[in-house]
Amino acid sequence: MEYSLVFPATVEISDDSVVASGEIEIRHADTGLAPFTAFLGSITVRDQIVLQYHIQADRILPQAN
């Protein structure tokens, strides 16, 4: 099974780094997964999944020899 998502992002660019962050909400049913249960179904989780992310890339300057 393949599932594709488009992640909305806020991107901040500076001289030394790039930062992307955001949040997306999906449902188990959207991905074909069943919500998790325990104790024969007496404990369940919501169908909604919230993914939050923060990705940072920093510039690495070459070292002088």
C-alpha cells in the first residue's frame, strides 16, 4: 500500500540555516489503518493522528587547513 501526503510548511531561511516546520492532521482510515485497541477493545484511540515536525538544516563551513 502506498499513501502520499502533502505537508504544509512554514519555511524560514537565513544566511546559515533553513528551517521547515508545520503540522498535519490525518485519520487512520485515510491511510487504511485501523485505530489501535487494547484489552479486547475496551481501550481505543481516536481516529485522528496529528503529525508535528521541525526540520533544520545548518550550513557547514569548510574547515581551513
